[in-house]
Amino acid sequence: MADSVRVTLEGADESTSIRIYGDEGDVSTGDATFRFSIDGGHDEDEDEGADSSFTAEATDCDDPRRIAPLADIPTHGTLRCEARSGNRGTELILRRVGDDVTAWRNSCPHKPEVRLDPGSGAIVHDEQLVCHEHGARFECGNGVCTAGPCRGDALDAIDVTVRDESVYLTDDRFESCRRLDDPTA
């Protein structure tokens, strides 16, 4: 499969939304798991590299965990990226305050299919991220919702670090990361 598919699985108490690359995979939340295969089965002898285009893309840079130069991370908005683990992708957003960068899953806890940053940068008002769909407000430091339908919930944090004026993915759940705004195009 050349394009990704966004899959959302909702359980009784939680929900998860991810991007799937390749023709098979699984999505889990709580005690529910959805497994799928586009061709109807899995051949153990098939090539394990379901998405060789991303692998080639990731090896073009020195470190597949390097996301962007620190200067490219907005202070009055967010930068959209995608963290990858195998054939699964998770959108995340990055925000900078001084020389510190924070990252979260690009998903509102109230409705996980709603992106905080739909592509032009998340709304930041009074140092809080604002969900463009229903107005939930999240502290930029810890991601806790201070107002709106998911008050008290928090954004899913993604571990990143700043090193040598660049931002790197350090979250062990993921193998690599890439920007979604493609500044080299």
C-alpha cells in the first residue's frame, strides 16, 4: 500500500489513533486489538520491509531520530511530525519555549481523531494549546487540559531532547521521526 491509512480503535475507557503503512498490521487499545491483512493472509517468507520508501528516506539523514533544527520549531504554533515504529506511524506536534521543546501526540483526548494541528500549526493562546474543534485548552508544559470537555485529561507526551541545536526523538516507543511539512521540497 503506497499511502497510509489512519485507523482509530475505541475501547470502553480509551481510544488510540495511528497511521498504518503496509498491507497488514494491528491496533490495540485497552484489551481490544484489531488485526488486519489486505491480501487476506501473511506469508512468513515475504520481505519484512513492508515500506521500503520510508526506510530509504530515514537513512538519507545521519540519524533517523533527528527531527529538525531547533530554530525550525515554532514558539507561537507547532510543527507536525510523524514518529514511526515498524509499519505504524503516529502524528506528533512539537512546540518550543526558549531552548526547550515539548512534543505530544497530535490528538485531542476528547476525540482522538481530531488533530490539534490540522496542518497549519496548532492554535496557541495565552500559552495554552487550543483544540480548534471544541475549544479544549491544554497547558504547554505538561499537556493537562484546563478547560473544555476533557478537563483534567492530558495530551500523550512524546519524549524528545535538544542536542547540538537540533531536536531528536528519544521516545523508546518509536524508531524514527520525520517532519510532515517537508522543508526540502
